[in-house]
Amino acid sequence: MTTTDGNALVDDLAARIRAMIMSGEIPIGAPLRQAELATQFGISRTPVREALRQLQTGGLIEVVPNRGAVVRVPVPWEVREAYEVRAELEALAARRAVDRLDDASIAELRAVNTAMYERSIRIAAGEQVETGGVDNDQFHTLIYRAAGNTRLGRLLTELNDAFPRNVSALVLRDNSRHREENFREHEELIEAFVAGEHDRAAELMRQHVSSAGEHLAHWYERRSSTVFTG
């Protein structure tokens, strides 16, 4: 195997493990054992070790004494810092999107938001369904794309991927008030888009993302005290 082939394998493996972490298939605090991963992917331990090192450098995993490599639990101040930046960037995206969202895009935003809300009602009723986190991400991604700024979209995607996405979905699932607020805030945003209100759309998005960041930070505050016990 050439060096280039080896690097490609490590990059691909790191991407696959990252996807498993982001989806929650490998939860925060979970150990990442080289031997188990090597067996799972049908490869030797060497590329697994290098992939884990890559993910550690990126801050997604850490090495804990007496436990080895584990999926890192973000600390609340990191969440707040990231969402402070994200709120400003998403406000810019919302402002730019006002003039670029056509009728079809508005209809798609409404459909995504309604699907998420209806799913939340089913969850509250005790049904075993998906949490709706994918819908929430899709809603925001539609706005990123409509903003028409590739660099802005990349920065927002990077910030969005800084923390496992399933956690945001869990926050919505576990807090009925937050679910209701999330739906209403999305609806208000859509109305600002329809009305062509640039300043209002930007401010609504800023407040919406800041609120979501606080909910997420509080979740990690509660979780970080228990994730490594037992």
C-alpha cells in the first residue's frame, strides 16, 4: 500500500467514525477501543490508531486516564462560545436569505418545520419515533443555502458539526417547552422571510440560535457530571 493510499484509508476511517459519533451511534463518553474498531471495519489497528489521533486533534475525542480514548464531552463554555459566533453568522444568513427564498423554498421550510412539530407531538404521546433533529438541521441548512454565500455556509456547517447532532435532537425531545418554542420561532422566521423584513429576520435568528445554545449548554452541564461515573 502506498503512503497516499494509507492516508486515504485513515481519512475515510476518521470520517466514518466521526459520522458514527455525530449521529449518536457512538455516544459521548463512550470508549473507542482500537481492537474492536479494527474488527468492525475489517482492518488492522494501525489505521484505526491514526484515525483516532486525527479525531483527537480535531477535539472530537480525548484520552482519559485509565479509560483510553473516549468520545469527548464538550464543556458548557465551549458550547456557549460556539453558539455566540453561530448566532451572528446565522443572523447574517437569515438577512441574506430574505431576498433569495422563493415560494418553493418557503413552502419547504414550512413543511420541514411542521414535520418536526408533528413528530414532537407523537414523541410526547409516547410513540417510538425519530427525535426530529434531522428536520431541525434541514430547516437551518435551507437558510444557509438560500443565503448564497459559500464561505458563510462552510463556516456554519463547521460550527454545526462541532458537537454531536443527536444531542441537539435529545434536547428537543426531552424538553417539551423548548420544542414548542423552537416551532414557534421557526414560524416567526418564516413570516419575516415572507414579509421581506431583513432586520427582523436577522434578529429573530440571532435570538433563536442563542436560546438553542443555552439549552444545549445546560444539557451538557447536567450530563458532564454523570457521563463518566458508574
